[in-house]
Amino acid sequence: MKNRKDGIRVKNLSGINSLIPHLKPSRADSDVYINMKIDVSELVKYYEKLRSKKETKDITYFHIFCSAMGMVIYNRPLLNRFIINKKFYDRKHVSISFVAKKEFTDDSEETLNLVKIDKDDNLFSLGKKLIHTVEEVRNQNTNSADDLVTLIGKMPKFVKSFIMAIVRFGDNHDLLPSFLTENLIYYSSVLVSNLGSINCGAIYHNLTDFGTNSILITIGEIKDEPVVIDGKIEIRKMCELGANLDERIADGFYFVKSLKLFEHILKNPELLENKSNTKIDF
């Protein structure tokens, strides 16, 4: 059983699991959408405490959400699985990807970014990685993925179609060089869109059949909302979350329990100061 550069081939699949990619060969047609609202009141308090200290004042909500996602994946490894060319693989690394604009303007360029989350990373070390990545974007530096996309995008239509057919073949058969895929958002454990930063709610966004990404999460803005607690109405800080998942990599129970773990971490944000691979019982 042949492994890929980015994944280890899954062995001993059940009969039904081995048939699923043949019954549902497309990732884009196999995605399920889950929407949930999370009480982040404790998270907001924790965030404000971090912002009041000089050494942690640069930590953002985006860093916190990404760190929580990394911790969930280390605790729920099936989330780091992907299917390509009708074969199951366990990803070799945990990674977060996102699209960043160089400036908040309509015509500003976008860059594709991927950051690996090591098992020893915590909120603070991952925060530094993300800050460094964004600083590179702000300094107008590009990466190999951006350069490739820009080059192909400027070519005539018939040339683009031919090149993309070759790229798709290489994608399916693990023939693309690592320097082209290491920064592509479609080769990450989770693709994240922080819509709260532009005062938008969580939206539905489909997965793609290119690459190996099996999970896409959108994070909405944090709002004050009335919530009934013990029969009384309280105003709490609430955040909407939208998750798209390739339903072929795990069952619904596994997904729901994983989202509950994500919620548990956000309600107990001090957990993020531990290593990403810290086992969490809840």
C-alpha cells in the first residue's frame, strides 16, 4: 500500500468504508454543513486578560480559534483524514490554512497561507507563527503557491485548461512537487475563514475536489445575545460557527463530538496554554 508525501495510506478499512469513495467519488458532493452558536463569554474574558499583558497583547481571536482547532484534531485524529483518487489517507501533519488580503480594500491582492501546528505548539507559539505569516503578507512577499496561481491565471484559456488537467492528474497521483503544495490552502487539515474580522456571520462554503482538505470552518463575529440560563434571560457573548466536512472520513457522531470538544475548549480557554497534543477528557 503506497503512501503519499503528505499522507499515510489507511489500512484495514471496513467493507462499507472502502466502498464509499466509489459510491460518492466527489468531495464537493459529500460535504455536510453544520452550524452552531457557541457561548464565548469566558473566552472574551480570557482574551481581554491576554490583551492587558504586554507579552500576550498581540494574540487575536483568530489565533485562539486556530489553536483550539489544532487541539481538537490532535484529540480527534479522524478529522485529519482525507480521500483522494478513491483512497483513504491519514495526513502526516496538522495544519491550518487561510486566505489573507494584503490590505482591507476591494482590489487588494490575496495570498494563500498554510501553517503547520506541531504537537508541542500552544496558543502562544502558534500565535507567533501566524503573526509571522501575516507580517510576510503585509511586507508584500509572495510564496510559491501564489506565484504559481498568478502565472497560470495570466495564461490564455486553452493553455490554462491544459495545465490544470496536468495539475489535477498530478494531484490525484501525488506527483506535484512539495514546493508547490506546501503553501496551498487545499492541502491543509482545516481551511479557516475568520469572517468575524469583517463583522460578518458564519456562512456556508463548499469543499473542493482539488487537493486534500476535508474540513472548512467559517467563524462569525462575536455578538451580545439573550440566552435563557436556569430560567432567566442573560446577555452572553455568542459566536456563530459554520463547518463543512467531508462526511466520508468519519460518521456524524464523531463530527458532533468533535465540535462539542471545540466548544468545551473555547469555554475553558486556559486549556490552550497546554501543548496541542494534550489529551482532553470532557
